[in-house]
Amino acid sequence: MSNAQLLNFDRKTMTNKRKLRIVLDSVVAVSAFLTEGIAADMVSQCQESVYLYTTEEILQETRRVLLDKPHIRNRYNYSSEKVEVFIKHLRNISTVVAQLPDIRVIERDPKDDIIISCAVAASADYIISRDKDLLDLGSYREIQIVSPEEFIRILNEQKAQ
């Protein structure tokens, strides 16, 4: 193989195998904690297949939902300690973005703007969400907003290349 062919091969391999940058909303993070479904699979794949970005606000919202919603705690029967271990794990596998742009896109629920701000600051490829307002938006700039199921399909397609 010539040097030019090797260079092109290396570029193609690097492009096809580039780790995607993603942001999970707190609903997906909560689902990952509560069930062994697609959201949990995504979190487990974060270290090998994607770069995960989050904010302190997203982590705190995840913690708040898991600790302060009695109907959820009663249904799934978990301890506060288990929640803290999960939040620590999310923090360890994520890059926590501190400097966020002031973005206002979601009129119905402005609290969702933090997800978009995090994704913009991280130059994310995808926002993974179950939030209707975010999913209805579909994309923001170059960032695609997809469900966990759609993202797993995208990830599997990328791995097959």
C-alpha cells in the first residue's frame, strides 16, 4: 500500500470510528437508573462508543427526581445511597460542562434549554431525550435530537461500518 493509500485508509477509519458526542436529558438518565432497558444500555456503552457530556443542573435534576418523587421510590424500591452511586458514576463517565451559552429555544418548558446549552457547549452530535418538546424540535443547529431507541440504531449502524 502506498503512503497516500495508507493516509486515506487511516482518515477513513478515524472518521468512521469517531466517538460521537452526546448529551442525555434527565428523563433518560432516570430511566437508565430504574430499568435495564435501552437507556441503561446506552449509559453502559458511553465509555467505549461515545463521549457523554452533562451539567451539574442535569445531574441535580436526575438526583431530585430519583430522591424526591415518592411514587417512583415506592415502585422501584431503591436506596438514597444507590442514587448517589449512580450520580457519581454518571459524573465519572461524563465531561461536566460548566460554561454554558445562554440559549432560549423551548418556550413551553424553558428548563429544557439547559440540555441544548450543554450540547452546544460540548459540540455534541446528539441529544438523547424522551422529552416531547425536545423531540419535536428535532434538531438545533447541527445537533440531532433523538430518542434512546433511535440513537441505539444509529450507534449500531456506526459500529457496523
